[in-house]
Amino acid sequence: MVVLGAYFPASSADAYPIANIPAGELTHLFYAFGTIEQGHLTLPRDAPAHLEALAGLKRAHPRLRTVLSIGGWGAGGFSDAALTKQSRAAFVDETLALLKDFDGVDLDWEFPVSGGPAEVVHRPEDRRNATLLAQDLRARLGDGKILTAALPAARLQSAGAYDPAESFEIAELAKVLDFVNLMTYDFGTGFSPIATFNAPLEGITTAVDDYLRAGVARERLVLGVPFYGRGFLVDEAGERAGLGRPQVGTMEAPEYRDIVNSFLPDPAWERHRDPVARSPWLYHAGKRAFVSYEDALSIEERAAFAAQRGLAGVFTWQLAADDDRHSLLGAMTRPFAGDL
């Protein structure tokens, strides 16, 4: 089974109607996000209208599987929900009640034990409990529903290195999942001390190798690619147009459509491409601003890497950040077109 997946935030539906999603190019659409509010699983406010639109997509594209993604960056409640046998059972009950409109569920717990926002509750026992929660879900979902999880790559943070193995029992967890959405992006974030790339190819390669060594079968790994950039303010341009310079601030992460419509037409933004990271970047001398992003060339190269390594497929965060021509989605799917 080839996975060509995309996350779609409910908050994007006003500007990007669900009916306009190019579902013929996808196998899986992850509706984001369900959240745990006051101990109960909650869908976005406009979910009833969204579910009707998703049902229309599925009628037009029978191959498409729709998956409810629960969590996301900054989402709390997982540690409490996974804490005891009783709390896990209650979470599973509420999840199953919502899945009549979906083909499965995706767990996006960011992150058990450590690595997530400080304000989100974390416990040392989260690591084991994340596995138990997935096992309980798998046992109750049955064979007809999909169970996936979005899992992180190792990266550097302001407080030091983050290792996914500290948060997850990676091999044991992966055994109960249909596949893992490996978040091979966010290597360069506001945590980074220097201006660097969001999704450098060497970091992606290392992350895949880490998960394979941890015992995850390559046919259960789906490679993540970002349709957004990362922006840094730097102390000076240096020799490489801001790359590697100490960051003195960050910019709001621009979506690819913003980069195409606002950044690239402005000659003040100098274009560059790194032969090692295999990524482009922009530098604005007047603002001393550095923006890492991916374009169709780098996205297709990453998808080709996934195909060459025998991975299950590729997914993106997130679909609505693409340009109006779906340039990045087309690049992401091309290396797998012959496998569908």
C-alpha cells in the first residue's frame, strides 16, 4: 500500500474549501485536529459542515481514506487520558463514537515525557502509557479502521538535544500502527540558536535511519515534507546570506503560497540553494531576515528519496499551504505515481 497523505487543518476550510481539495492525488487525508478539552474528546466547531464535505470527497474519490488526527502542537490532555486503564478506556470510547465519519484515527501527541510545550502536562510514565493507549485503541478499532501516529525526528532545542526514544517506545508502538507519519521537518525552529533549514536532507536521512535502527519496518514509515518555511532574524549576513548566523529573533512561519505570492516577486529577497541540505532559502539584507523553505524541486527530491528507500510513502503538513496550482503536492506525489 502506498500512502500519499496530507494534513488539512479545520481552520483552513474557510479560505480553502474542502470541496476544492485535489483528492484524486491523495490516498489519505488527515483532518486536524480533534482535541482533548476538559477531559473529553472534541471536534472543531465547524466539524459538522466539514464532515459533510469530506463525505462528498469520498463519494467522488472512493480510494480516499479520511483520518481524524487528534492532538497537534500545544494540545494537552493526552497525559491524563493515557494515565490509567480507566482513563484510556474512556478516551477509546469517545474516539470510537466519533469515527463513524472517518476511516481511522491518527495520534499526534506532542510529546510524551518531554519535548513539547512546557505548559502541557508531561509525566515520566507517558512513554509507556502512549504505547498502552495505542494498543487499547487498536484492540477496539478492529481491522476495518486505520490507526496511525505522527512521530518526531530528533532535533536540537534551546535546552539541548531531543531524542524521540525518550518520549516513545518506538518499536513497540509502531507494531500496533498501520504506519508512522514521520515528522521529518522542524529541524530549524524558534528553539534553534542559529538560522538553519526546516527540513534538510541530511536530517531527514538520519531520522529515517534512526527509526529503522529502532525496529520500525520501512514499509510502515511515511516521510513527512513541509509546505511551509521557517524564518529567522540574524545578527548579520555573514558569508552565506544569513545561513548559520546566530538568530536574534524569529519570523512567523510563512506558508509556501505566501512565499510564492509575496516573497519571490520581491527582488529584495535574494534566492539561494544549498547543495548539502538540498533546500532553497531567501535572505533580505535590509531586514536581516533568513527564510528556509521547500520548493517543488526539493519536495520531489525528498519524495524520490522515500521511494528509493522503500518507505510506505510521503505526507505533508499541510495541504492548504500549497500554491493555487498545487505545485508542491504534484511534486510530492510524482515519484509514487506508478505505484498507485
